[in-house]
Amino acid sequence: MGYEAFERLCQKRGVKPYQVSKKTGISTATLSSWKKGTYTPKADKIQKLADYFGVSADYFLTGEDRPEYYVNPETAQIAQEVFEDENLRALFSAARKAKPEDIKLATDMLKRFKETNPNG
């Protein structure tokens, strides 16, 4: 699967490999070697690509996209916009390394907000 999955994601998102290279810091030479089959990216590079495209690292092995996390299309769109904004993307990375109690606090705040604003 590997590079073919990468190509599909590029086509789906309308980006070229050199653009992905600039955004992720993975060299175009690395991507070219991967395409030729002379190099297999290590886990850290696969994770950078997965983060960039918003898929699981397993996508590059299986070709299966992770399930949709957001039921509401408007919420999904906002989440995608946050992910695509390089100044806000850190929110996704920060959540990955957050302490469980911090995540619980944030989710409790969202739940309370939803309870006080059922239409919001």
C-alpha cells in the first residue's frame, strides 16, 4: 500500500508531494525514494504524514481511513479548518500529549456548555 495511499491522499486533497514536503519537513528526496520503492519511511515520518492528512498512520498500511469523529457536518468542517490552519494545528498535537485530567476538564467544559446552550 504505502506510497499508493500517499498518492491517493494527495489527489483527494489537491496537493502535490512538494507541497506536502514543505508543510511536513519531509524531503522531496525521501518522498521520491519512497515512490521508487528504494526507501520505506520510518514511523516518525509516517506519523507526520498522517497528521498532515488527518488520517491514522495505519492508513498507509491498510488504505482504510479512520472513522469520522464528528457526526455534525458543521463541527467536522470547523475541526478540519482548525487542522488545516498551521497556527491552530497545535491544538490537535497538544491534545495527543495532554494529561488525562486536562482532556477530562476540556470535555467537561464542552459538556457544560452544551447543557447550558442545547441549541448551540
